[in-house]
Amino acid sequence: MPQIHLDDDTIARLDSLRREEEDYDEIVNELINIYEAEELTLFHSGDEV
């Protein structure tokens, strides 16, 4: 699995999103899922008239 390095500001933002003892993997996966869902929504809403 690739490793990433985050600056202190990013870690603080992730900490503010944590619920109870949720780990960073769960938060990042949730954010990726939201991003992908919004990307699909934007793609499908496209240029239909």
C-alpha cells in the first residue's frame, strides 16, 4: 500500500472530521466515495436538454 505524508494542517482537518475512534483510512475512504459519487452526478447531469 502506498504511503502518503500529510502536513499538520491536513491532519488537523482530518481530526475535525473524525467520529469517535474512527481511523484515517475510514475517513479517507469516505471522502473518496463522496468525491466519486459527486463526479458521477456531475458526469450524468451533463448536457441533457
